[in-house]
Amino acid sequence: TMKRVSHHDIKTKRHGMLPSIPMDLICSSSISQNRALAISIHTLLMNTIYLFRRSHIRNMPKRKLLQIRLTREEGVQLPLYIANITMWQLFVNFVFPLLELVSRMFAYVSFCYFYPNAGGFGIIFEPLSVQPLPMSKRAKSQIRLDWHRFSVNVGDIGRDGYKHPPSVERNLPHIDSQKMGLKHWPWRRKYKFVKGSKGTRSG
């Protein structure tokens, strides 16, 4: 039997034409490509601004800053390293643009830190005025919003207003500030009313 060939098939073969592609598929592919391009441009722009800003504040070459951020320290397992880079990029792309503007209004700068030994990270605020000082002196003025492992006492409250041993290990968000006398607050703090004393101020 002979196969019936339509006029459209004859015309398609004669001109070497391919079957048409649905317009919705073309539009979807175009949107996906534009979205990927926009994300790439945003990521590149935010990282460039971040490195330029940090280079200016720290008076350090941008290449050196990037090397510090991307170096995998000895003993840090790969999953933890990947988590560190991921958190840093989330900070740079979504938190840093607004946070840095707000910090600048109060004459502060913000940094994202990684604590490999404690398995966590944090955001550190430092006054602009202390940036030329060594790290040990800058630390006295820092305000840290951290999330990592630490030990906290869960025993009775002593005369000093703090809980005493035994201690347990926790992985919780907390605030550290030498200037305000806070360490792992509010998990390690002074209590307002202590039995057998006049009471201590909350820390």
C-alpha cells in the first residue's frame, strides 16, 4: 500500500524545514536564561562591592581577602567548609547590602565570621574608629551575633550570680560583647535574684 503524503509534508521536505517549536517552550527557556544571567550578575556585583569595601576598611589587597575567605583550614571537613562558603555568600548577596548601610548610620561596619573549631558562624559589628587597631584591641569593642557550639553551666546559682557546673554543650545563637559584659548571652548570664545575697544585675 502507498503511504499518503500530505501537502504540508511535501512542502517541508522541499524547503528542508524542521517541525515548529512551541512558543511557550521558547519563552520558558528564554526566561530561565535571563534569570540565570541576572543571578550571576547580582552575585558578581555583590562580591565585588563586598571585597572593595573590606579592602578599603582593612587596608588589605582584595586578592588577599578573597584568599582568606576561600582557604579551607586544616582539619575542617568538606561539608563544614561548603557550609561556610554558602553562609558567606548568603551574607554577601542578601544581608550585607542592607546591613552595611544600617551599620554605617551608627558608625559601625559588619563582618561575617566562621568558627571552624566550634562549627559555626557569626556576624560581627565593629566601630569604624577602631579599624586601624590590631585585632586584640578591636575585639574589645565588638558586638557579636554568633551561632556555634559552646559549654554552658546548668548547676545551682552561686554567690557570684552565675550558674555553676556541671556544664553541657549547646549549639545556640547568642550575643558576645566585652564592652557590655556579655558572654554567650542569654545562656550564660547573671541572675537578678540570688538566694542569700542582695541580688545582682542581669547581664
